[in-house]
Amino acid sequence: MAELIMIVDDEPGVRALLKDTLSIAGFDVVEANDGMAALTLLRTHKPVLMVIDINMPLMDGFELVERLRLTNDLTPVLMLTAREDKGDIARGLKIGADDYVIKPFGIEELILRIKAILRRSYKATVGPALLTCGPITIDDEQHSVTFNGEEVDLSPTEYRLLQILIEKKGRVLTKKLLLDEVWGITFDSESTVTDTYISYLRKKFHRDGFEGIKTIRGVGFQIQEPKQG
């Protein structure tokens, strides 16, 4: 059975283009013309990913993603924005979107980004099922993360980024490596998405004396065990 993707966009032409593109790529597709219709569809359909336009009537893409995340629905989300507005992009990522594509978009880029999101959502760790760094523990079999024994909710992207950092703890990981491993971006990119997600992880884990996620200026990032003593 093909994986199901939900398209949420108020423009019929965009929905038709996306449906044709995703169908050719081997996905099943359901469509909604606004956020309210999408919430109704979600009662009977369980997509592996949602492609959500930002600018829609009744309920825009931001409100839809916020509602999903408030109900602990972690379905991966790719947002569509009509202009390269860094404010829109930052807000979308902050409320829980996994990636974005700017209209007009290239078909090949869209499919690559969708497959990258799905890959990091499903990707199992090659190393041990339990990973630790100071107060942080990742149990990959249960797909759970705890901080001093308290469970921490992470989006699939946050989870994968933290997993890579801890798998290679103590090593300095370049932005290029992280873009490849986490986002599937293998080409030269000026994207600041890595910095954005590092800031999300710090907000969730830099507390109780732990500040292990380091920026190595001009190079990348690393996570370090707390100093003893």
C-alpha cells in the first residue's frame, strides 16, 4: 500500500499539480482546501506527511500546525510559502513544521524534501538503542527522549538532530554534514535551518546546569558530556 500524503491548499491549480506530482512519485493523496477541512479529514485519514500552504482562508497554515501540535499530533509537515519571508519561515519552523518550500517550487526539489522528511521520520539508529549524554537519554526502540528521567516531547526533526549529535558526541559536526544527515540536503546551501533547530534543542535541554550543545564558530556544532567535579 502506498504512503498517504495530505495536501492542504486553497488554490485548486496548486492542489492538482501537487496531486499529479505526488501520484507519479508513488504516493496516495488526499486533498483539503483549508485548515478546517484538513482537521475533518484527519478524523478518517492518517497521512505520513502533510503539505500545508501558509496563506489560506478560514484557518491558515500556521493555525493548522499549531492545532496539530497542541493535540500532540506529530505528523511531519512541509509548509508552502508564496514568498521568501524569513519571518514566515521562522514562525513555521518554530511552531513545529519540519521544512518549507517557496512558491513557485521545483517539482524535483519538492519530492526530495518530502523524501528527506520521511527518511528522517522513519530512520532507525544504526548504533545502540540507548544513547546518553549527561542527563539526556534517547531510547530509540521506544522513540522516546528523557531529561533526568522526565520525558521530553520532540518533533521528528528535533529527535533526529539530537540523535545525530549524541551518536557523535564530542565530535564537531559541520552544518553541511547535519544538513545531509538530518534534512537530506546534499547540495551547497545557505539555509539557517540547522541553527534554528539547535536553538529549539537548547530551549528544551539547557537547564538544571546542563549546557552541552555547543556552537563551534565558523564550523558547526557538538554536544559534550558535562564536566565532572
